[in-house]
Amino acid sequence: MTETSDAVLRTDLDDEIVALRARSREAALAPLVETTPAQARERVRAGDRLCASGPADVETTVVTAEHDGERVVVRVYEAPDAAVTLVYAHGGGWVTGDLDYSDELCRFVAAGGVRVVSVEYRLAPEHRFPAAFDDMLAATRWASATFGRVAVGGDSAGGNVAAAAAVALLDQPDLPLAFQVLVYPVLDTDLARGSYVSNADAFPIGAADMRWFLDHYVGTGPRDDARVAPLRAPSLAGLPPTHLVAAGHDPLRDEALAFAERLTEAGVRVTSRLQPSLCHGFLRFTAASSSARTARDQVVERILALAGETSPPTS
């Protein structure tokens, strides 16, 4: 990756998130790495209150998607006459998160005219790699068979399984993706990158937290497998148009930038947006930060634009 100064990639942390961080520190919660997965999940569910609500009038249905014997629960956010369906995976480090985790974003996307299939993939450590990846792939194939043209997307660990599914589908040309949207995604397992060093103690996720998540998800499994580290795939040529979002105060920032660079070198149409004053997980802070809300709106806007740009013309 082309070296860029951290001072350019990261400005002062957004004031409203600074205030949120201060309240978190006052609460004196145990570090994530000292919690159990069950405790971590409860903490993340409690954080739903920091998300702004999406449009309430979007019709949703929870169904079990089935493909080749694989079964995974999904929530479908309907959008009448949608030409593209976005199969979306929530964040949470493969250990936490559920269908409510990304409900706000999914509602805004569906309200804009793109159907969303939100995937409740199995969580680690009860279900280690490749369970989450397998569920994302099965849900994508089900959505394609059910609705037609599909795209994939996700944030954080959800961005990981979305990107990994897109890479895997390169070998399965019967299912061409319309596009992919990855928001502060996990794309590698190298915890020595510059942004891991400069954001080692970042709020809300630092380097030790990411190590904890990876240990739960991958365990002693292969960390150079493209299904875990899409950045390490031998080739990214043929991937669909891609939009990447990175945050300045995020250990994962540099791997997102490196992925964008590799995509460009592979001839993939890629756009990216760096949010230098925001942190990892900012989509979870839209009720507390106006900057996070603006960034959310930009993600939605780009999804809708990609859907329009990549939809086949109507006859």
C-alpha cells in the first residue's frame, strides 16, 4: 500500500464521539477482552439505543433462507419494484450482533428503493470459521434464486464475510454480483499494520479487541485463507464495482485502503470514502453523533447510486 501519513488519514476525533467515549470510560465497564461472548453480546445489544431509527414504514419479514441444505435466518426489507437486492451482513466481530444491529441502515436503503436481505449468520465461538462465511454465501445464493440480481455488503465483520463471499463467487460465474459495499471491513489478519499501531487503544475497538474477535472466530484455523482475509486472495480481478468506507480512528483503516488499491490494480471499478474524524463502528452511533448520521447518509446514497448504475435497463 502507498504510504500516507497518519496525520493526513486521521483528524481529531468527532466531538460528539469524544463525549460518548468519556461516558463509556465513566461507566468503568470491564474491557471487552475480559468478558465472555454472552456478556459481550448483551453489551452490544444495549448499544442499540445509540442508533437512530430508520424509516418505520418499511415492510419487513423474517424467513429461513435455504440453499443446498444450508439454512440461515434472514430479515427481508421490501422495496417495491427493486431491481437489485442487497444481501447485508451486520458487524459485531463474528461474536456479537443480530438482525437488529444494522436495522437502521437496512431501513434507509430499502426506503430508497433497494431490497435488503439482512443475514443472521451463526456466531463464534459456538460456530467458528467458516460458519459465518458459509451462511453469507448461502443467503446470497438464496436471494439470487428468490429475487434475481443481487449485491453484497456489510460492516466490520459483516464486511469481511461479504467481501469473502464476493471473492468466492469469482469461481462461480453463474451468480454475478451487481456490486459490493464494505464499511470499515475486516479484510486481513495482520495486526501489525500502521493503523493497528496508531489506533491500538481506539474507541470503541482497539488492537486487543480485534485479536479477541479473531481468536474466537478463527481459533487455530488458517488466518491467510481468503475466506478470512480477502485481501490475501491471489487475484481480485473480476470483482464487481466496489465502494469502501474507512474511518480514521480505526485499527482496520489501512487494510481497507490497501484493498481499494489492490482492486484498482486489478481493474475493478472502486470508490472509497475516508471518514478521518470518525471511529470504527460509527454506524452504531448515529443517535449520538451528527457526523455519524451524515456518514450513514453517504453510505446509503452510494448504495442507491450503485444500484442504479449496475441495474440492467428495463425492456
